[in-house]
Amino acid sequence: MLVQGGGLLLAAATLGSLAGCADPAKPMPAPTLPQGQVWNLLVDRLEVEVAYVAPRAAPNIDHALSPTPTQAAEVWARQKLIAKGAQTPGVTARFIIRRASIIEVALATPGGIRGLVADDPAFRYDAILEADLEIRNATGFRDRQIAVRQDASRTVKERATYDERRAVWAELVNDLVDQMGRSFDQAIPANFGPVLTY
């Protein structure tokens, strides 16, 4: 099953070079803790796999955030998906993060007199999170699967402070993972009924 979500667009602030202005003494705001029901799965163990390899170069900025979208998605999986023991030994749940990217896109800003007085959006951040949840039997055969893709965006204005930018990035990561969680919360009971326990 494939679940796909759209994104939001908010105004905020400008970036420049992310790598050069990070302040290790002031991490980004803490991620929002997962909301909603915890899912108790009739599996022997939960495996969380990161298949996404961050490019660690422009236009991507996801690798420079703390937490990264990958880390936030891992937190969601470990707090929301609980292995309660399988009725048939060897059954495994696998949560696979296939993509967790945030790309910076420079926007055109006005020049001349308007450019001196205006505070227009200067950068847009486009985020994509793709994750699968699989149930595999003792032989490794995939019995059930849910695939989710979520998109979210934010813009930042030309004159934003660095703290304002960091708040936007944190909001973007939280929104992305929250949307993913909502999609899984809808899809799990509809598709994983035989491996759920309450």
C-alpha cells in the first residue's frame, strides 16, 4: 500500500551557507514526540533500517540539521512500534527509511529600491520522507507492507535571523515526521490487522 501526502508552505527567513553558521552550543529545538496510539505488533523484534544515504552537499541540508529527518523518523518508529512477540516464531517488523531529504532552493529576489526595503522569501526548503513498514516471516518472506511518502515545504525570508531559520528547519522536520506518522496511523489498522494486538 502506498500512502502519499502533500505539504505546507509558510513564510520565514534566509539561509546563506548552512555549514558555516551552525552553532554547536545551541542545537535546534527538540523534535516533537510522536503522537497518537502506540502499535503493538505480534512480531519477535523490530528492525529499523536506514537505506537513505545523505549526499552531504548542496543543495541538500538535511545532514546538517540536528536532529536530521532520518533521526526524527527513527525516534518515531522506536516509540510507536512495539514488538510484543510473535504467535509464529521468527516474525519480524522492519521499518525502512528510504529517503529523508531536505533541499534548499534559492528564490528570485527583487533588486533596485524594492530590494533595499523588501523582505521577500529568499529560499525554499523542500522535504521528502519515504518509509516502509514490512512484516516478514521466519523465512524472510514479506507478508505485509505499507509504503508512505510525505512532502513538506517552508520558505525563509531574506532578513531572518539564524535562530529564526533554525526554528523553521525544526518545524519542517517535525511537520514531515508528524505527517508520516498520521499516514501510518491510518494505514496500520487497515493493513496489519492479523499482526496487531491491543
